[in-house]
Amino acid sequence: MASPDDVDIALAAYREEGVWQLEELADPVLTSLDTVISGLRRFPGDGGALGLLALDEDVFLLVRVIGPHVRILLSDVTAADIFDLAREAIEHLALPYPEEDDEPVPAGDLGIVADLGMHADDLGALIDDMDLYPDEMLSEIAARLGFGERFDDLVGLASA
């Protein structure tokens, strides 16, 4: 079982009538990837619900639920050695478990938010920026999708 203590940021973002809504995901939802997915299913929204999670200032996880479809992006495959949610994401994606000497590369769907305003190439380039923490990467994603200021306010980031 995953520990909600590993999760620094856990927000759901969804659009209602074209307007972005953000809500915090409660600790009980953060105990496993399945509970995160179930928690996201309860949100309405044009284009589904997007979960934005940062794990222990190390890695981020995007989970997008659109009806019965689930899309996942983990910013670093090697995080599966450390975090249960990352391991569960790797299992959900049916990817091999990372080896000890594997490079920190993203796993999953880089096009997860392409239809919302951030192209896969841009998301890949953001993940490659080793100077950014996961909360800063999620802030950039939120800004590109159109809810950056609200995201920053909710997580306590100073706007640039």
C-alpha cells in the first residue's frame, strides 16, 4: 500500500463548461494507483479529469481518466524502486521493472495532455530539465494548460 506521506502534491484538474476546476485529492485516495484512478472518476469534466501528483520532491505522476480510459505518465521510471505509486504506474503500463543501472527516463504517455495544450515534445523537454523539481514541472504543465496561477496558489508556489 502506498503512503500518502510520500505525496507532496495531489490535485485533480478538470474543465466544466470550459473553465478549469482544481481540487485537492484526499489522503485516502492516495493509497494506491487504483484509488487515485477511482478518485479521479468522480470528477465531471470536458475531456476527463487529470491527476497531478508530486512524490517526495523526486518525481511526478500524471493520471488522466477519460471515461473508461486511463492514461499515465511517470516522470522517472527509476522511481519504481522507491515509491509504491510509481511501481504501480509501471505495472499498469505493463512495462518491465527498472534495473538498478537504468537511466531516469519518463514512462508512459508523453502525449497525455497534448489535446489540452502541451505537446508531447514540450513535455519531454520539461522532464529532461534536471534543474527543476517536480512541483515546478507540474506548475509549468499547469501554466501551459491554462490553470497555472491557480495551481501555484493551491500548492504554495510563488509565481514567476
